[in-house]
Amino acid sequence: MLNRRPLLWALLALPGVWIAWRWWATPEAYGFGHAIGDSGDWAAWLLMVTLAVTPARLLFRRQRWTLWLMRRRRDLGVASFAYAAGHTAIYVTDRASLPAIIDAAGSPDMLTGWLALALFIPLAVTSNDVAVRALKRSWKRLHRLVYPAAILTFVHWVLAAFDPTTAYIHIGVLAAVELLRVWLQRRQRVT
């Protein structure tokens, strides 16, 4: 059932629909701050799931669900980018003026967010079969930009959060996932 892309995308869109509905239905209670925070959270969570696919596949090679994740990893990454783009659009709408956006762009919390977004744009644009065929081996090298982009994303989260505790917890989880990935890939090369 989840092998159908439209159904997967409908499920991936549900948090965005929920964010939009809450913002529209209760703008005073929910407001820009919650919409910015929730869209950023979903962008980061989907990024973490995307990055966890390789270690999961290396750990659970014979499991069908890991093969499904490998086939849908680009979808998850593009969904992460979509939430990041929504996060940015809400921020820009809230600021409502180009001078205010430019003025804030140089601060460490905003600069890391803008840099992360800039790295994610070519990844999202090339996350399709046509780009994979056209770029051949260069596609994989290009998509390794996800690692510095992820670091920038989580640094942005720490610096921009009112309480960075949750961001630090997610950084710990991401670091554990990436260390596991590196260890499993090295072990695989040795054996």
C-alpha cells in the first residue's frame, strides 16, 4: 500500500496540512512562532530519518522495510526540503520586509539556516531519476552535501531555539546514527 508514491506523499504532507490548519483556524493562539517551529521540526525529523536509512539498511540487510526505505529515501529527503522551504517561507512572511530579513541574515542563527537551505536546494532539485542518470557518479558526490547541510541545520536549531535542549538531544541522536553508519560501512569494507 505504501509502495504507491501518491499515498506516501499524502502521508508526508499531513503535518504540513495540520500546521496550515492550526495557523488558519487559531492564528492568535498558534501564530507565526509555532508555525515556524513546527515546520522546522518536521524538516529536521525527516532529515534525520533520511540520514538513518543507510545505517538501518546496513544493520537489517534482509528486512523488506529497509529496502522500502532505500527506495523512498529521496522522497523523504525532498519532503524534508519541502518543510524547510515552508519554514523559510513562514519566516520571510513573518518578517514582511526585505531589509529586516537582510539585517537578521548575518546573525549566526540565521546565517546557518540560510546556508543549510542553500546546500539543500541543489539536493532537492537533483533528487529525481533524470538527474541521477544525467549526473552519473557526480550525483552521489553532490548528495554528500547532505552531511554539512545537516550539521548547519542542527546548529541553526540550537542557535535559534528559545530552549535548545531538544535540539541538543536531536544532535546526539544524529551523531549516534552517523557514527553507526561510518562504523558499519568500515566494517563492511573489512569483511
